Amino acid sequence: MDFKLDTKRSILDISTGHLSFPSRDWLNEQSAISLAFRTEADERPVASIAGFGYGWFLTAHPPEGAREVMPDDINRILEYARAQQCDYVVFDRDADTVDELPSFE
């Protein structure tokens, strides 16, 4: 049997400096929502955000409807990540900034 599994994923590691302070608060709120307590009626569709103390980890391909509730700067970064063929984004305070994106620090 000869087949290839698509098991590799790419991650954009980017500075939290690209996030506005309201977006950081939004990410903190989203990452605190436990999947165990979500319901189908939950108006916060962004389920794949994890906070880790110095940043956040999220998918570059959020579920249907999520982009409409995401802050503009996060959407811009996710678009950039997808253009770079990345599946995930790690916002890290120690990561590099990207010249093509605005910075807030």
C-alpha cells in the first residue's frame, strides 16, 4: 500500500505587537471559553483559540461565521497567514514582527 498522509501543518509565529489591546482582550475572553460548556446557540463561534500566558494559538482557518465576529486586525493577520500557506498562527510576545502588517507597540 503506497499512500501519502497529509500530516504536516505550517505555523506562522508572529509578535503579539501586531494585536491591538482590544483584540488581546478578545483573545483572552475567547481562550477562556471551555469547549465543554459551549452550546449550539453560543454566539462565540471561535472554538480553536488557546492562550498560553505569553500569547495565543489559533487556526488560520476559523469555522464558518467566525470571521464576522473577529476583530479586524486578527482577520488581517489570518489572511496573511493563509497567504503564506500557514494552517495555524501563534501570537508570541517574543516572536518577530512582519513589515507588511501594522504594529500596536
